[in-house]
Amino acid sequence: MDYYKSGLIPKFWINEMKQQYKLKYENLLKNRENISRT
């Protein structure tokens, strides 16, 4: 919680979140392509 108080969010945490969103987004795009093909 000290990170939030000081306003500093760990860089590795931000990078981790970005990776998670990127993977989810890519999977969504793949699923859409597969659906539109069939």
C-alpha cells in the first residue's frame, strides 16, 4: 500500500497488467476472426 500513498506504482506491476490486457485483446481478435470465417 506504500506504493499508492507515495503515488509510485511498481513498473513490473504495470508491465504485468499490460501483458495481461494484450493477451486478452489478442485472443478476442482471434476469436472474432474465427467466428467471421465460419
